[in-house]
Amino acid sequence: MPCGRPGYSPATNTGEGHMENSIGQFCINVSDIDRAVEFWEGVIGIPVSSRTDIPNVKEVVLQAEVGGSRIQLAQHLDHEGPIDMGSAMWKLYVDTEDCQALYDKAIAAGCESVSPPQQLDRWPVTVAFIKDFDGYLIELLQNHEGRRPSLRLTDGQTPRE
């Protein structure tokens, strides 16, 4: 077991109270921070919430207006050439209310089509797959039975006009 104590079970060892946890954000390496921001903000529609320059790295955090999901982009200035994808990351998910429209917008922006939108028989969803400019596989997912949690309003949020 790479992490945790033998015999430990989150279901039985809750401590003195319930603790809620979530993934705060993912940080992915990109080869061109400006081009990546154009894609994530201009095509996908997730606005920039902060920018940081630290020695040898430019970082941009984008945060969804509903649901609170975030992605951080990082360009290492001392690295040239394509991003080495390795085998650790398979794909990123983007929840959308209109899979076809978002897919069309991404393709028009120059992304690679991996699979056009198709409604699945097994689940009430439409999915499409694209690759962005750095080669990240992105699954565009539209749920036909209500809104996915990442598209729901959190306490204090109001719907966009």
C-alpha cells in the first residue's frame, strides 16, 4: 500500500468529525502559455483568475464560473520542444452544456479531432474527444439527465446572464 497505514480505512477512521475534501486544481505543463490560455479561456470558456511569474516558470490559473473547478497552466521557460506526455495522464474532462458546439469551436481553433460527438447508449451522455495544441487528450462531456456537479452552482453563486 503506497499511502496510508495498515488497517486504516477512511470509512471507519473519521476522527472527531467529518472532513470534506476535493481536488483543488490540476497543473499541466504547456509549451506556449499564451496559446494555452487562448484555448482554455477563448475556446473552452474558463476565465483566467490569476497569473504568476516565478523564476523560469509562467503560471496561469483558470477557474470556472460555476462549480469552482480550476486548471493551472505552467510554461517552464528553460524547456524547449514538445511536452513529454509520458504515460501518467490519460485525459482531461470538460463538462459542457453543448458538446457539439464546443467540439466545433475547438476544431475551428485548430485542435485535432480524435472522435466527433456521439451520444452513448450505455450512459445518458454525448462525448467527443479532441487533442489540444500540446497533445493533451480532452473529453468533452454533455450530460442529458440534469447538470453534472461541476456545472452546478455552489452556495452564493448566481447563474450567468
